[in-house]
Amino acid sequence: MTSATETPKTIADVDKLTAWLDDQGLGLGSELEHGYISGGSQNEIYELRRGDLHCALRIPPPTAPASRDEGIVREWRIIDALNGTDVPSTEAIAVCTDPSVLGRTFYLMGFVDGWSPMQTRHAWPAPFDTDLDERRGLAFQLVEGIARLSKVDWQAKGLSDLGRPDGFHERQVDRWTAFLERIKGRELPGFDEAAAWLRAHRPIDFIPGLMHGDYQFANVMFKDGAPARLAAIVDWEMGTVGDPKLDLAWVVHTWPEDTSGGEGSVGGYVDMTHMPSRTEVLEHYAITSGRQVDDIDYYCVLAKWKLAIVLEQGFQRAGGDEKLAGFGPFVLDLMQGAAELAETTDYSVLATSDAP
């Protein structure tokens, strides 16, 4: 939202965008209506209406690094590949890589009617606020989204060059250790212990597939009303071909086993009270995806360790930003949690790495 003291964000050149829409045959003969929805340092989203066209435009802000243009094309390729699959996603409408139109690469995706858990903040909308059986469905729908995503034939969809699945797990520790060294401003207790454990162990199996990379309630939208129905998975900035079970770990690494109530049932921006237990969520994913989840603790160690490093970057850049500064203690808890989970994980269910 734009505050009363801020200048409302707007599309760089409406006339040029209208001309481009004409060239694409989109909403011909009608005036373009547009409005700002949301955005940050990486992307901005605008709602467009023109004739029978109702869509969202996703574009990097002028200050975003040039690499975001490549990222936009990457996102576009994923949502375009998901068209026609059973993965809830936004319709891929058109992409523009010509900077003379709006200054940056952008794409148009179908407008999603529904709601995001980011809008409700610790409270579920009706009927999920009072109907506890229906609330459980939100959790099952959440994990079902990535279960379906894991089954997409990414090679047949032309995404063979999207990621490097070969050696995926072998690269993780070196890649993210090097990343941390570039931004390091303090010691993170537990980092070395978790990193050493990850170097020494591998999951039981590895079946490459499409993964979102930042999967959580914040990055999905649900359809209005009951029963719970996932409308779309959104925000594909981290999308790649890798190990889909890391998406699952992103969801469950803080998911409580006991959701009957109390302090442990409220996590971050959502109320987990009366949600399915962690075990139930894992079972639903396993049934829907056809993948085993006996080695989920490996993925949770990796998820906690990696997320701690990602959030540490924000903390180091915080300056006077209270939100980013708030990552500080959370990073320490995540990293310590990764080390503690590694120490207590049953090694017998995991493969041992051949790495020295």
C-alpha cells in the first residue's frame, strides 16, 4: 500500500503499453485502466483492465539490477510451462523483452480472483475463521500444490536448461557457504556443524523436478469460500529445476506437530491452530506426489541452514529498516535449529555422501 505521503506508483508509459497491447491483439479498441497492486525492490505488480482483458503486469522497478530482466523471463517460462497442467497457477498471457516499451522486461499473467494469507495476518477469513474442518483443507491444499508441481514433466515442457539438477545436493554447501562469506558480518553459531553434516549426508533418493524455491503460505492464493481450493502459486523468483522435496521442507521445517493451540501454533504471519499436524501434512504430500518422505529431516536441516543464510543478507543490509533488522534473532534461531536437528537426526535412514 502507498502511504498518504508517498507518490502513488504508476506504469512508466501508458501510451507505449497501450500500443504494445494493440500489437499483441489484447483488449483492442478499449481504454486501458491500470492500478498499482504491490511491489518491492525486485518486482512491481499492476492490475490492468482493457476490454475483455483483465490481467496483472509484473515488472522490475527501475532501480532493480539488470539481472532481474533475465529473472522475469525465467519466471515467464515457468508459468508458461504450467499452462495446461493441473498445477494451480496464473495464466501466461504475454511477455515483452523490448525495453523501449516500459524500460524493463515484463510479462502479463491472468488476474487471480481470491485471497492471500499475507492479507489476513494471523487471522483466517470466513469461513476458515470458525469452521475448523475447512481450515484444515488450507494446509492440505498448500502441500498439494507442490506435490503436483513435482510431477510436471519439466523436460517435455522445454525447461531442461532452467536449472542444473545433476549434482544439486553436492553443490549446496559450497554455493551457500561462498554466498555467506561475501555478506558475512558476524558469526552464526551452528553454521559449521550443520554444514559439515550436510556435506556428509544425502537424501535417500533424488528425483529432479520443478521447484518453487520459496514455497509457503505467503506465496500462494486461495479461491474465495469453502471448500479450501488453491487458486495459484505465485512469485516464481526462485523457481528452478532441482529437488522438489526442498519445497516441502520449506513448508514443514517450522510446522508444529501439535496444533491444538498455544504459543507453538502461531508461526510468523499465520495462525496454525487446528491445522493438520506435521505428520498429516507429510503423509498428504507423500500420497499426492508419490514420493517418500522418510528423509524429510535431511531437507529440513538444509532448509533451515539455507534460509538462515538468505535472511542474513537482509539483516546485514538492514540499516534503519526495522523489518530487515528483525531478521537478526530469527537467523540465529534458524541456524542453531539446523545444527540441533542435524545432531538428532537418525543417520540410518539417510545416504552417506561419497565426498571426502
